[in-house]
Amino acid sequence: TKWVYTFGDGKAEGTAEMRNLLGGKGANLAEMSNLGLPVPPGFTITTEVCTYYYKENQSYPADLKAQVEEALAATGKLANRKFGDSENPLLVSVRSGARASMPGMMDTVLNLGLNDTTVEALAKSANDRRFAFDSYRRFIGMYSDVVLGVDLHHFEEELDGFKDRKGYELDTEMTADDWQAIITTYKAIVQRELGRPFPQDAHEQLWGAIGAVFGSWMTPRAIKYRELNEIPADWGTAVNVQSMVFGNMGETSATGVAFTRNPSTGENAFYGEFLINAQGEDVVAGIRTPQDITEAARIASGSDKLSMEKAMPEVYNELVRIYNKLEQHYRDMQDIEFTVENNKLWMLQTRNGKRTTKAALRIAVDMVKEGLITKEEAVLRVDPLSLDQLLHPMIDPKAERNVLASGLPASPGAACGAIVFNSEDAEIAKKESKPVVLVRIETSPDDIHGMHAAEGILTTRGGMTSHAAVVARGMGKPCVSGAGSIRVDYKAETLSVGDKTLSKGDIITIDGATGQVLIGQIKMLEPELSGEFAALMEWADAARTLKIRANAETPLDARTARNFGAEGIGLSRTEHMFFNEERIVAVREMILADDEEGRRKALAKLLPYQRADFTELFEIMSGLPVTIRLLDPPLHEFLPHTDKDIEEVSKAMGVSEDKLRRRVNELHEFNPMLGFRGCRLAVAYPEIAEMQARAIFEAAIEAGRKTGQKVKPEVMVPLVLSKMELDLVKGRIDAMAKAVEEESKEKLDYQVGTMIELPRAALLADEIAQSAEFFSFGTNDLTQTTLGLSRDDAATFLGNYTDKGILSHDPFVSLDQIGVGQLVKLAVELGQKTRPDIKLGVCGEHGGDPASIHFFHNVGLAYVSCSPYRVPIARLAAAQAAI
Ligand code: ADP
Ligand code: MG
Ligand code: MG
């Protein structure tokens, strides 16, 4: 097997395509070499050696040593030196490099091959003793720290003490003799800490460093990072061994890092820093203040130090030529590392640069304009989820943070306001235009109006799919959930963490991006949707076939959805319209009535509200499709529990509080999510469906008259498990349509369809499609019922399942494609068999998740519906699925 790949002198055995085998760094060093760029020669030991190393009890393949020797000789030949030679030694760096750049891996070791003999040779050939001993002491420090495990601070303390005694401030004041003295001390430290001398043999040094790179693959830090980023352990890391070039050879030498475009704004301007007479990480380590590369940047920063453009004009021009070539070649913004040795430029690394979302948009759009990439490529360049950052206000990255506690980043954006502990107070504050943050142990549907009124929501219990999290995301409100270190005392109206206590009215800021809870008001940046955003979304819209609708019921949500480009409403949850002071009393009256007459009386009170709500919704969505779901949630969510509520309802109904309490107890359910809910309500109490259908149809006619646009409502029946069940409800809806047509003397154009959210409905979809004109997959409930996993309770143990790999991810966040996905596929096939033109869509959290959207695109759905703030994300994800 070939374990080693060489590069240098305008050619290489590898290419950029061989990233899996050579790691990112190795593949790009090979590619730059092939491009004829000046790359110090060297070789890459493949990731397969790493895999072998761990499979074979931490040993190397038998033929590796010979291959490394051969590559070392070839590298030495190109550099006119010989590894381990005492007259003309080849010095190398040893650099780790996984497929994906990975913190936690071994740090680079520079100047390897130096020892008491070769340091003299280096001094002679460079004609510079100071430089040679500086390099040697750097090597001893780095190697001891990274490979031998002797902490760097031992060395730093010695150096600092030495400089103090000499009255020096900067390393540059150290003379050759000073460095030589330090080296003696450094070697003594190693002897003291390890009980053995610093290795003098170059080969021993090299194999020690190679072993340390492979060893670092399995450090707890690296393992944790891979876990978090879903990087498989069997990928392995490569090791790059590369001949040294020296940026610390005096005033004509330097080292630097740069981005070919600005990584935070995306501006097409070369951007970077360098340091004269420095090596390796000096620039980022902050030993001295780095200098700007371009003169424009120096003027902008007001630095009094020369820019590279002025200090080394020729090298600078060469660097500009190279970065242009790299951008043209990779067709993306590059992050580069370089070193200048005696006015000669050497390239040490290139990779696609990390960037903010704002920069990603700008760079992608600019590169299309420059003819570098196509529109489709631009669409593929931006991570849909990252758009979230742009759509919400965020905390100024420069602002100081006084962190009180941390929870889960449950809904993005930042919010600031006075603390309130209940929804009533939130509403009162809203009326007074006072911004508040609603703090609850956990939220329930009762809190929806309070959540609406608040700027943001903080809970001390509950996970990413808790009620608070889901509803907040739906509303586009920032939310931090499960901040477990906070104790809330509702009675005293205080919250405390340790010995810190805040009271109602105190100002806090929550950061939905990080999950932090901060004391006081923190400076925020408002979202700005740039021209680049609009351009990219336009290209995405042209590429996608999936339609994007929104889940919305309030006028505000509907307008937001349209602003974000929604093409209709895929789910309007009528019950959300019931949680409001006057209406909830009527709803409770309806539920608690013990006969049809009582229910009809209460429903008659609700009819005008519903009709007005729907009319407004239809007007806002003028002409776009609107799906309205009939009443769905378990009734317990509406029941009065407090004495005050029971008193109110008892007055409204004219029955005693005792009797009411009895009725509430009767309606108690052990498992409400599998209880009396969904269309079961309409089957038992058809008058509910009738009232809702009347409100929908009358609103359609009214809105149609007002806007001059024919409204085509889609009436959706939830939680269906058989055709007959659907028919019972559909019969009432159709009859109501006839009645409204006769009364209004207008024809209605409407559809009746169903949600597919029970496994039985998916299995019998062909039958159900005989009556249903559309299916909307309610993937939240379908996940819940297919996995038999309550989404309200799963948060406490789901982490255990994903940690152990039993589930690859939270199935409520991203569709369980191999399980629940099969039911979706089956229902699509069966539904289309019965009714080839059946309209197919999905509503629920998954409609805004990019991975799920790919799946829905592939099974041939017509649309996805998601919360308004997810609409841009869904548009982009749908485009990526189609490209
Ligand atoms: P990282 O992955 O942390 O960026 P690198 O392997 O890129 O680590 O090394 C860090 C720095 O060390 C490089 O940016 C470069 O300045 C310096 N370096 C690495 N190899 C060499 C070399 N052969 N000659 C000179 N400097 C080198
Ligand atoms: Mg690097
Ligand atoms: Mg449902």
C-alpha cells in the first residue's frame, strides 16, 4: 500500500480531490504545488495509517518506515539538505490535518531536526547565530509541550524571569547568547520533569511527533468535538511533514495569515495580518501587534506600523497574484497562511475560509456577478439554517456580557426587557408599551397571549421541543429554555441563581443564539436584509419546485409570512384564536355544557370572532391558498383550573361552581394527546365543526367581496384514522357549504382534506383519499404516534438515546426518515393511486428543517408549511434539494 504522498517543486502525488486520504491540509498543499505555487517540499502520511494505527493496537504498517525514509530523502533533495545531517540539516514541521479542520488535534511542531549539533550548522548556513538559537529554543518548548507533555508554562516562566533579570521587554531584545543560555535551562526543565534528556536524535524526534499526531486523534477533546460535529472516528487524521522555511530570519522575513475577502462583511478586499521577523503562530498568539497587509487596511485601522504593501512591495505583489490565482482556482474565498524567508514568499496553507452569514451571502452573490460561479452554485453555498441569524435582532458581538445563567438556545434572536412572571403582567406591560421578558418555570397553552406580548421567553425547565421552544420559534420570538440553575419563586416574584436575586421589573437580556441569560440591557443590532439576501432568494425561488407556505393564524404572523415570501398558509390552528380573555370563557362554556343546546349557545358566541379572524386572514393572503384546521387539541388545554377561572365560567353559564368542578374532573384524561381530541371532537359534537365551517365559508365570501379575489379555503380535518370518520365530518362541512351558498347566493370553491398524523391513516391512505382532496402530513403527531414517544416528555431522556446512537438525532427536530419517513412515502403512493391529482403537503416543525425538506422534495410533496420566520430557510433548502 502507498502510505506516503510527496509534494513540492511544482508537482505532487496528490490533488485537492484526495481530501479523504490526505486530509484537508495535505490535499491543498498538493494542489498548490500542482498549480506551480511556491510550497516548501514535503510529504503527507495518509489518514489510512491513522486507521491502521488504531486497528492494529497502535502500531504502524511494516512498510511505512521505508516509505517515510524515501520521502524524507526526496524532500531533502528538493531543499538541498539532508534530514539528520550535521553539516547541512533538513529541518521540518510536523502538522496534523484531518478531513475537516478540527480543534483538539495536535498543534504543529516547527523546526524539528534541530539539536546541539544541527543548531550550529543552521547558524553557519544562515550566518546568523541569534536566529538559529531562537529557532532551537522554540523547538524545544513546542516539542516538549506538544509531544512530550511538559507544559509550556514551565518554559514561559523561565523566559519571563530571564527577561526580567536582563531588563528586557521584548523577545527581540534577546541576543544569541541569551537564547543559548535559555536553551540550557529549557533542557534542564525537560530532564527535571521527565527524568530523561530532550531527544537529540532527529529520527526519534520525527517519529515522536508523528505518534503524537495520531495519538491526538483520540484525546477526549478531539472525541468530544467529533461527537458534536458528527465526524466519524474512523476518518482518521493525516500527518504532514514539510521542510521548514523561516520567517524569523530578520527584517526581510515575515509570517502572516490572510483572507482573500473580508470574512465578516464579505467585501471583496484582501484582508490579513503579518509580522516581520516572526515564526508560525506569532501572528495569532498576540506576542507583538501584527501589521496590516494592505495599505488600505492600514489607513482604515490607523496603525502606525508599515503595511506589507509598503514594507515588502515585491513580495506583496506576488502574494496578490497568488491569492487571485487561488480564488480563481478554488472559486471560493480562501483563508491562507504564508511565510516570507529572505524576501521569498512561501505558501503554507489554503482552505475555503469560514465566514459570517452576511459575508457568505455577499461573497456568493459577488462571485456570480464576477462570473466565477453559477447562480445554482451560489444557492448551494449558503447554509439555510444560518439565515436565522439575519432575521432576528442579535446581541452586538462587541457588547460586554454579564452572564447570570445559561439554558438552551431554543429560539433565535435576542430580547431585552423587564422581568414578568405571568402572562397577565406581560399583557398589561404590552398595553403600556413596556418591553418585558416572560419568565416561567415552563409554559402551557394558557401562556400564548403572554408569550405574544413579551419580547422573549425564558423557562427554567424543558428542552428544545418543549412547549415554550416550539411556540416561540413559531412566533419568531427569542427563547431560552431549560435554564436549570435559575430558581423561580412565583409568589415572591423573584428569580435567583446562587446568591443573586432579581425581582419583577428588573431588566434582563436573553440570547436565543447561545442560550445565555444576561443581567441588564445589552446593546443589540437590528436585522438588516441586504440586497444580496434578496438576490440569492430570487435565485433560490427560480431553482425550487417545492412551494413554501407558512403556519399562521394571527394577522401579524400572516403578514410576516408574506413578507418572507410564503406562498400561502399551510396550517391555521383555529384553537390559537381561542386563547383570549373573552373567547376563552365561551370556549370553556362550550366544553363544559352537558348538552348540545348548551354547546350551541356557546358556539354562537364564538362564531363572529372566528368569522372576523378568517376574513382578515383571507384578506391578507389575498388569493393565496389558506388551509384551516378544525379544532384539534385535547380539551383539557382549555379547561378552567384556577378558582377565578371557574368562577368566571360559572357566571357565564349560570351553573354552580361545584357542578363545574365535577364536570372538569369528569373530563380529566390520563393521556390527553391520545384522548378526546382532533376530529374525535367533531365526531362527538358535530356542531363544533359546523360552527367552524360556517365561519370559514362566510368569511370566504366576505373577503372575496372585499378584495375582488375569489378565496379558495382548504378545510382540514385533524387526526383522522379512517375514511368513515372523515366522511362523518366532511358531510357536515359540505352541508354547511350548501347552506351558506344558498344564503349568500354565491358559489363556494373549497376543498376538504385531512391530516395524515396517525400510522393507521398512512396505512389506509388509499381509502381515505377517496374522500380527502388533500393530505397534509402532520409530522409532529406522526412522529409522536409512530415512535410512541411523547414530545412533551421526551426531552428528559431523548439525549440518552441520541448519545448512545439509538436515534441519530432528535426526531422532533429533523424527520426520522428511515422510520416515520416510510409512512410518509407509503401514504403518498397510496393517496396518488386513488386520486392522482391529490394535493400533498406537510405542516409542523419539520416543514422548516432543511434535511427534512430534502426528504419531502424527494418523495414528491407539493409544498411544505413552516413557521413564518422559517420561510426563507425553507425557500433556500427547497432550492438546494432541487439542484
Ligand atoms: P494550524 O492547523 O493550527 O493552522 P499549521 O500546521 O497550519 O497549524 O501550522 C501553523 C503555522 O505554523 C503555519 O501557519 C505556519 O506559519 C507555520 N508553519 C507550519 N509549517 C511550516 C513550515 N514548513 N515552515 C514554516 N512555517 C511553518
Ligand atoms: Mg494553519
Ligand atoms: Mg397534530
